[in-house]
Amino acid sequence: MEKYVNEIPLLVRNSIKALSDENRQGILIYLLKNNSKSFIEISKDLKMPKNNLSYHFKILIRYGLIYNFYDRNEFAEKYSFYEISKLGKRLITTLMNFIKPTLYMEEVDALFNTDESFISAEGLSYQTSSFIKGLTITAGNDLIGEKVNYKPFSKKEQIVAG
């Protein structure tokens, strides 16, 4: 087993560990959208207790997904800020863009004029009522630059999204 696990670079394994917690995922998305912020700003905006935020920051910093820097104002006061690192940006944007559905739930419902539906895996597995015999969602994969056809169920009649 170790032979196969070691084929995944340590940096990737550690990044996955760091993202295994929803709080850390939220912190990364927040910093991606808001650039550099102070500890207090982040704590207030995310409504997260300072001790919890500090714990998650330590993990994200340890694995290189965010970094801490100090900036001085004109009165020579130091302020501490946190920012997502290049590795963190690349990781989170790659994961978010890994599968981009080109047809969204509302569009599918509008096509078939039905509200009988279920969703799994963030809308990638989608089925409406028995009116749909099959559904193929085409998604882009930025990692390998190919199109991926996701077929949640197989029937002869299929609708190709996108």
C-alpha cells in the first residue's frame, strides 16, 4: 500500500489533509475572494471564534495554503494580515473548476417543466421525472484539458448539455 500512496506527492497529500475540514475550505474561499485580511476582520466576517480560527490558520500555514505577513502604516504600527498563497489559489481554483457543469439545475427543470428531481454530488448527478430517459452533462476538466461526459443513467435517448 505504501508503494502506491507514495506515488502521490507529499505536497498534494498534505494539501488534501488541509482541505479535509469545511472550516478551512471556507477560509480559503473567503481569502480567495477577499485578498488580504486581518485576523480580526476574518474572525468577524466568518463569525468564527478566534481560538478556532487560529487553529485552522496554523494548519493552512503549515501546508502552505495561506501565509501571514506584516504591514506597517505611516505611524510605524505593524498590522498582521493573512492571504491565500499561490499554491492555495491554484489548488482551490483547480478543485472548483475540475468539473464545470454547463447545464444547471434550473435550466434542466425549465426544459422538462417538472419539479420532480433529485440532486447528488453538487448537481452533477441529476434526474428529473420519468420524462427524461437519460441525461448527459458535459463538463470541462481544466487539469487535462478534455471534455468529460457524465452519464448518471444509461438509456438510449440522451440529452447532451452544452
